[in-house]
Amino acid sequence: MSDARSVRRWVLGLFLVGLAFSITLAESILAVLVGFWLLRLRDKAARVPESFPLAGPVLAFAAATLLSALRSGNPWTSLLDAKGLLLVLVLYVLVAALPDADAADRFLTGLFLLVAVHAGLGILQVVLCPPREPAGVPLLSRFFHRCDRAHGFFSIYMTFAGVLTLILLATLPRLLERARPRRWWTALGWGISGAALVATFTRGAWFGFLAAATGLSLALRRYWALAAIGGAVLAASVLFLLSDGVPGRLHKLEDPATIRERLYMWESGWAMFRDRPLTGVGPGQVKIVFPRYARPEAVRKTTSHVHNTPLQILAERGVLGLAAWVWIWVAFFARAGRLLGRLGPHQGRERGLVAGSLVAIGGFLVAGLSEFNFGDSEVVMVAYALMALPFVVERGVRHA
């Protein structure tokens, strides 16, 4: 039994590395964790309702997605694109793998530290960005590809920003809760990750982070935190303003043409929904049908998503898919919110885990109003991992 537990700990450790650095590693280790989970489910005692949180809305969303795929113009292609549904297994395998709040806290701490290391590398990526990509060294060439915006070892800066936003918000209660002892490395890692988020130059992630962090600070009545967050962001911005090309990057963010293109995409997505309101055009089919719906005045005539998660769900899976998708988040916030209300002031660690999960998912949803982060596997896997934490805490509270 001790050997099996040791193996599971090593597998969980590799999964943390994958979440922080590599989608390929994360998905590979997820398959191993699913195997452990299925073996555990052979025991009837493990098949209890608390092991399957949010089962109703998750199954409803899966059913709506499959129905949409079958009714699309390319059923087989659409069914293949629906494989992202399997990522929700992250939620269930972690609820099973993390036995108590101590384990959940260690899991979040490990993920936080690994992401902070990745964030430090992302900062170096921008600061040391060469005028030309290094030739002959594949790893360096990939690392410094389009390095004017920090993307770390991910393929694009928006993915890096999404992961950073989730981890920063999930660990923010550790900085704000007075009952929890603060360690110096927590503030250091959090500051490095915040600076890396600035270096991604991703407006949607910035807005999601600031909206959620402001909400948490107000809810906890930590008004000083608002000034501290603003000052940290300003200090990080000054550092990157000293790098070549950054002023031009900031100017591009303010380009009205970029905003107009987003509006044109939203209009096209809404037109897709109006044509197929019940089940949408099908998962993964927006990129196929978009040229027919592109606005004449738009510069971009092709795209795989419309840079708005609810609208993308509506266009792909119709009103049935959107209703089920919204149900997932409403059910999560309702259940985790009730749990937070039951936790006492002496349960600082548990409160931090639950509050951090709530605020992180809130920031994730706000950021999704200007990008399709629900379609980003790296970001969604981290989101599901953080969603598991309140249910681990809830199980411990119930058993106690």
C-alpha cells in the first residue's frame, strides 16, 4: 500500500510539472491518473456521490456537445473536436487523488512554485529577446520565437497569461488572510508571476485578474490590497518599459483596428447562432464556416474562434450547449460558496483554498469575455484542477 501511495505521489508531481510547463506531459500523466481513478472505482465504497461533483451539469454539457456534433455539417470532424470534454476528468481524478485539505494545500503550493519558476523564465524571455531567433538550437529557437510577449514554454502568450491569472488568483487569499502565516517566498513568487502576467501584454487576462482581485479584496475588506496590487502592477510595467519594443507593443494594444476586428468577429458569431440557434454549427466548425459569415469590412476572413467564450459556445453548441455550460459554473459557485460560508475563522487554510478557487474561476470567466480561454487545453486543465480543491475540503469537513 505504501508503494502504491509513493507511486501516486510521484505521478501527481509529474502532473504538476505538466500543468506548469507542458500540455503534452500533463495530458500523458492525466491518462495515468485516470487509470488509478478507474481502478479505485472498482471498490464500491469509492463510488459515492461526493466523488462526482457537478455530475449533472457536466453530463448535460457533454450531451449537448455530442448532439451539436452529430447535427453539424461535418459530424466526424466535429466529434473529434469534442475530445476537449475529456479534460473535465482532471476534476474527478484530483478529487479522488487528494485525500484531505493538507494534500490539497501542498498540491496548490507545488503548482504555485512551478508556475513562479516558469514566470521567471518568461520575464527573461522578454528582457533577453534577441532581434533574430537563434538558429541551430531548436529549444532556444522555440523559446525565443515571438518573444516580444512572454509565452514561456507554451505556444502562445494568451495561454501563459491564462495560467498565470489562475494561479495568481488562487493564491491571493494567502497574501490577504491575516489568519494564515505568510512566507517570504510566497510574496516573491507571487510578485514574479504578476510581473510575467504584465509581460504577456494580454488585455483579457489583465482585466480578469484585476476584476477578480478587486472583488476578493472588497469581500475581505482588505482595502489596502487594492493599492498594493496597483503599485505592484505599475512597478512591473516600468521594468518592461525599459525593454526595446515594449512601447510599440503597448501602442498596438490601444489600436482601434484591433478592437474593431473583435467586434466584427462577435457579429459573425452571433450570425452563426441565429442560423442554428438550438445546437449551433458544431464543435470545431467555426473555423470552417467563418468565411461565410465574415464581415465585408473585416480584415480577417478566417478564424477558429470569435474571441468570446460564451458567444463561441453559443455559436458552436447553440442555446442548449450554452445553458448547460452556464449551469456548470452556477452549480460550482453555489456549492463552493455555501462551503465557504460554513468554514469558521479558525479554518484559515481551508478558507484560503475555497476562496482562492472561487476567485480564480471568477477571473477565468471574466477573461473569457474577450478570448476563448475555455478552448485552451492548458488553461482549462489548470482551471479544473483548482475547481477540485473545494470538493476535497468539503469531503474533509463532512467527514469531520
